[in-house]
Amino acid sequence: MTGQARSGGALSDKPLTPRRQAPRSKIQMRLVLALLLAVASFATAQAQSLLQPVDRIVAVVDEDVILRSELDMALANVLAQFAGREAQLPPREILERQVLERLVVTRLQLERANASGIRVSDAELEQAIQSIAAQNRMTPAQLRTQLAADGLSYEEFRTQLRDEIAIQRLQQRVAQSRVTVSETEIDMALAAQGDGGMIYRLANILVALPEAPTPEQLQLAQTKVNGIKQLIDRGEMDFAAAAIRYSDSPNALEGGDLGWRGLDEIPVLFANVIREMKPGQTSDPIRGPSGYQLIHLAEVREQGRQTITEYRARHLMVRITELVSPEQAQRKIEQLHARLLAGEDFATLAREHSDDLSTRVQGGDMGWFAPGAWGTAVTQQVEMLQDGQLSQPFRTEAGWHLLLREGSREQDVTEANRRNQAREVIARRKSEEEIERFIRQLRSEAFVELRLGT
């Protein structure tokens, strides 16, 4: 130094007085300390970053990946569902593999849905959210608050719901393209019941087998399913807990629950066994297309006689169009209502003025119909009326309406419902089989690498 000191790039125009000037050794020491502090700070930051969990890949699915954070979130959802019942869950490593396999299958279906042009619009998503809120007796705003309280972001909820709707539509498309139900099948199903329409609450455990199992694979699966059955028989584990821990079926985490089903909804191989079972019993292992199954019969009940109230009514509508405003349509329907109250014939006015082309020629006659057949608004109005009573004008999206309820009757629909139910359950059973086959095909054709053990 030559009478001036440099400190951090700032120059002083005046020489430092002896009182303020620091010895060179102290200045050097300060520089060394500053350097050491900077190095230590950098090292600490590096160490802290190394201590932070790294979001790694736990599965490769074709050209996509599943991250550890996604698996942890799905695991957290499962653990939340089993809060207080954690002992029913399998060991952590098995649970992780089950949940990861679900994520893989979900990702494959989303890829196929996207490739098939399936899209869920924002409007459709909002409608689904409103429906979920209504089912939970909440407003959408209250649902959003509840999600935040549960630790789930609203955007994450929207993403998950959009994915679920897309997968549902993909599965519906698969089922519709592959499943048909004939009247002969319905007749055969009803004849095969022979039990007065009994329905059964069932659960299952699946020990899966590949398409062409080797003798060693068969032996291993038999040993496993027999061991599970012995645990249940000895009372060491109830059926639901065994399903959660050991089943390879997609409903494992639901305790294997299959819900209420008629025998026509169950493959014949299993239906013959269930007929001979009593509530609370678990079947011996049954070899099916997917592997070895244990079937548990929880409850049995009979479907009793079913009746509905049918109505006969006449309808008159003034449609709202580009040329007819809602106010104009309302004025006209009120005029017609006044003429009916004055004693004019409903059928005559309907033929002359109704815009409902399906009933106009018949003088507005809707025939006998069940609740819901003509929509919610008509059902609400006709149920409030007495036979022979005329409704007040009411509006729907289509226009303004008048109803004249002419009669009501109790109709036995047991047989019709049995046929409709048989049709639905056969279609559902076939759909489940086709969707399961479709998912297995997706899984087998995809490149999937699980990295849980890495």
C-alpha cells in the first residue's frame, strides 16, 4: 500500500490516519476469513441441497415416466382411506408395488384415450365438479375449501378428475364396440336363475396367472391360494384383510368387494358354487381365466315385487325460438291456460297450437308413462297434480308448457325390471371382461420398466 487503501473496490481520496489504518496482517486475515466464510456457506448450501429428497423415476411407461412424488401422493391417498386400519394393509413394499401398478395401468389408458381423440372440455369438467359437490351436499366453493383442508390442491383435483372421466369414456367406448346382449341371452339368464331373483353380496381374492402358465407357476399359485384360504379358515385374517394383503385383483384395496350381483351377472363356473354357499362362507380355490379365485358370500337377499305409479296426461307446448322470445311464448301459454280454465277442450287447443310434434296430432296425448320418461320437469309437475287437474304454465329450456293429468295407476314392473336388470348385468359382466382383457392387452404390449428396487 502507498498511502491509499483499497477496500472492496471503493477508493478513499484522503490518506488513512494511523488511527484508522489496519495492519496489513489483519487485512489479510480478514480476507482469508471472508473467503473461508464464503466457501463454508457454499458447502452448507450444497450439503442442504444433497439432503433434500430427489424426485426420481420409479417407472418408465412407453415414452412417459412415473415419478416418486406421484407414487408418494397415491400412497398417501390409500393410507388416508385406511386411517386407523393400517394393519389391514400389506407390507410397505407390496403396497407400493400394488399402487405403482395401478398408476402404470392408469397412464397406459390415458395414453390410449389421448391417441383415440378423447377430450374432456373445461365445461364438462366443471359440470362434473358441480355434480360431485352436490352429491356431498356442498357448493363448489365449499368443495374447494374441503380439498384444501385435506391437503389436496384444487388444480390437482381437477387434473385427477379429468383423467378419470377420460378413462371412463375410453372404457365405455371399448365396451360399446365389443358387447351386445340378445333377448335369447336374457331368457337363458332368467331361466338359469331359478331362485326367485335372489341377489348376492360377494367379494373375491385373485391369485393371478399369466396367459400360458408353466407348471412351476401353477404350483406356486396353488400353494399361495391354499395358504390364503387356510389363514381365513383358521380365523387368523378376515376375508377383506386377506384381499387387501394378497389379492392381485384391481379391487384388492377395496377388500375384494364386488357388490350385489344376481347369478346371471356371475360366470356360470362361480354361480354354481355360490348357489351352494351360505352367508359368511368362503369357497375353495376355483381356477378361472385369470387365475385362482376365492369367492366370499357376505349376504343374500330376495328382490321383492316392484311397482311404480304410471301417469296418463296431455301436453301442450309453446316453443321458444329465434322468432319467438321467452316473453312472447309465456304470454301465449298464459292465454291458452285462460281459455282452458274457461272450459275449452285441451285436445282441440293442443292440435291447433302445440309445438310438441310428438303429441300434437294426438291432441297432446302422452299415453301412459313412467316417472322420468318425459324428463324431470314434466315428472315434477305431473306428480303434484291430481287426476283431471290442469297445471300452471311452467318453463323448460325448450319452451313453456301446460299439462293435464288424466289418470294414474299402479303398475307391476317386476318382470320388466327383471329383464332390464338381466340385460344390464349381462352387459356389465361382458363389459368388465372386455375391459379387463383390454387392459391386460395394453399392459402386455407396452414397454414398462419398474424401478422401485433401484
